[in-house]
Amino acid sequence: MTNNELMQEDLNYIFHPCSQMKDHETLPLIPIKKGYGAYIEDFEGNAYLDGISSWWVNLFGHCNAYINEKIAEQLQELEHVIFAGFTHKPAIDLAKRLVSLTPEPLQKLFFADNGSSAIEISLKMAFQYFKNKGETRPLFVSLENSYHGETMGALAVSDTGLYKEVYEEILIKTLHAKSPALHDEKEALEHMREVLQKNSGKICAVVVEPLVQCAGSMKMYDASYLKALRTLCDEFGVFLIADEIAVGFGRTGTMFAIEQAGICPDFLCLSKGITGGYMPLSVVLFTQDIYDAFYCDYHEGKSFLDSHSYTGNTIACAVANAVLDIFEYKNIIKTNQEKINFIKEETQKFKSLDNVLEVRQRGMICAIELQGYAPKERIGLKIFQEALKQGVYIRPLGHVIYFMPPYIFTQEQLKKMIETTYAIVKSL
Ligand SMILES: *Cc1c(COP(=O)(O)O)cnc(C)c1O
């Protein structure tokens, strides 16, 4: 079948995520037939460099031979089993490895199957922790310009304008503090202090995306803010939830972004890269103290009874273990450094263009913010379409172009992605 025939078939039935379906009257949907390494290929043989890791999830390329092999092995044994009352080896191995990779106080973890669910779990646990101790604290604090997912709780702690406004009346109440990515760090911290002070005794947790507000136009801030925020949370006796769903697993240059601040959150949410883009899986890591707050006789009513049908899916856990294997045997954090430096050098030239406001980078995330375009011009969409014609897949956030490639990109592939984009931006 041709791309077009498949697109028509699709449009007969499917409502796609994060899409205005009417756009597809003029904007083709692209049916993908196969993936290999850095490329995805459509039904007419056009190959595209996947410059955004298929929505930030793919770390080691499409159809990675080692991961494929590990899945095939797992499939001979067990595909999935109920995770209440039962357990399995891949989950145990993965839990042990994640606990040892993260800061020492994070001793226990809870599995879920997508990023938003991990956020819901951390919010529910934070709230119930205090409830179990006889306190009701109905509020959460998050940062302005934040994104934590699409389910009702995750949406409530997000600050995503259009995506959230529609549901405002039915969302739990949250407070937003100034973002250090949009304001001076000192100003942001003072505002956070003010919010915590004013609502003292009513807040159970502060939730943040460490170092990069990815969905929020790849806005970045310094580790020093996280360090100060940790101190503030301790001072006011509220939990700190680190949402590393996007930035975890090497994205910012270290395995986890919190390492750069030298802090430990009370909850750490992970997903996306955890399975290298293969399977939906998420985890929430937390402290022994939090675990203990739910440990009691069943009739005491302090249990944490959250569950999802696919909690701790066996294949997903096996894949996550394969991903951690690759981090180890290929020493990815170290070898990525060369790619990070290469991206930095190659993107400098954007700075001399009049329509570029800023080039910013944290590890394997590089953003180029354009200026001088009205939102209704949909400049990002134009750039996406032009790049695609030239075999490069990027997906700008409005007027902010970004690169978030899988870690298997070669220098040549990085160069092709950057050069293609540069030529387009220059010609605008
Ligand atoms: C993607 C994302 C989420 C939500 O994860 P889903 O798997 O899409 O539900 C939450 N927080 C951050 C920072 C994200 O980037």
C-alpha cells in the first residue's frame, strides 16, 4: 500500500494524540513501515533521521539488535503476570539496579505503565503520607511553564495553557511558583518561599522537572536552583518530587539530572527512556520513610492500593534491564560527552542568524529559539515539513526547534540533522 492509501484508512478510524485532526486535510500523516538505528522509513521507502527520539523515548535506535534479542529471550519464558501477589525476575533485577543507580535514600519503588501514572502515584502517595500521619494537606506546588502529563492529577500540576484551561473547573487545586527557567533564580526562589510560607501546613509536595522544562519549550535552568529548592522543602517540611520522566537516563549528560545538583528528592519519577522507546513502563522511587508510612495491618486502612493492569509488565522490565546493560557495557554517559560537545560546536553558527534569539543546551538536548514569528504563522510546522522533505524528522515546539536524538546518532547523522535545520532557518 502507498503512504496515501494508508493515511486514508487511518483517518477513517483513528483520533491521534496531541493533534487537531483537521490539520490532516492538508498535512499528511506518515505511515511508518520500519525502523532501523537512527532511521524510520515510510511505505514509499523514504527514510527519516529521528531527531527527537520518537517523542524523547528512543535511546539506542529503532529495532536495536541487543534489545530485540533480550525481548525474544524473555518471550520464551513469560510475557506478563499479575503483579499483586506475584512477582518475576526482570522486575526484581530492574528494581535492584534502579535503587543502586539513584541516590542512596531512594530505597523502594512502585511500578506503573506510563509517565502520567507515575506522577499520579507520587502525588497520591505524598498526600496519603500526611493523611496516614493525621494531617490533611490538599495542595501541591509546581513551577510555572511545567509539564507533568495529561491525566487529571498530572494535568493539575502542569502549567500548559490551552492543554489545561478547558478542564480547569474539575482539576485539583495547585499553586504555581515562578520558574527559574523564566526568571532570575533568586526571584524564583523568593517566590517559592513566599508560596510555601503563605500556605504552610497545607502543602504536601513540590513537583519539578529538574534542569529542563522540556514540553515547556525546552526552557533550562541551573542545578543551583534545585539545591536551594531541596533546602526550602526541608525547611517547610514538604516533599520534593523530581519528575525525570523526560530528563532521566542520560538526557542532560548525567544518568539523572538531580546528580548535577547533588540532591536527593523524596520521590523520583522515571519513564520514557527507561525502555529505550520499546514499551510503556514507569517507576516511582521513594524513601524508606515513605514506604514505612504505608506499612501496617490491612484493617488499619493506611495501605496504598493503587494499581494498573500492566503494572510491572515482564517484557517491559526485561527491556529496561537490556537498556541498563547497554548503558553499562557501552559506557554511554561517558561516550555521549563527545556527541554533546559536537552538538555544541555545530550549533554555534545559529547564533549569528537574525531570526535566532537563543541557542541553549543541556547534554543531549539542544534548543534553538527563533524570534519574529507570530504564533499563527505556525513557523515550527513549516520547518518540520521542510526538514522532512530532506530526510530529517524534527518536531519544533512552536517557534522553538530542538534536537533530542537517540544516543546512537553518529557524528555524520548529527551533522546532517543540524546542517539541514540550519539551511532551513537561514532561508526563512
Ligand atoms: C512525557 C512526560 C510526562 C508524561 O508521560 P506520559 O508517558 O506521556 O504519560 C510527564 N512528565 C514529563 C516531564 C514528561 O516529559
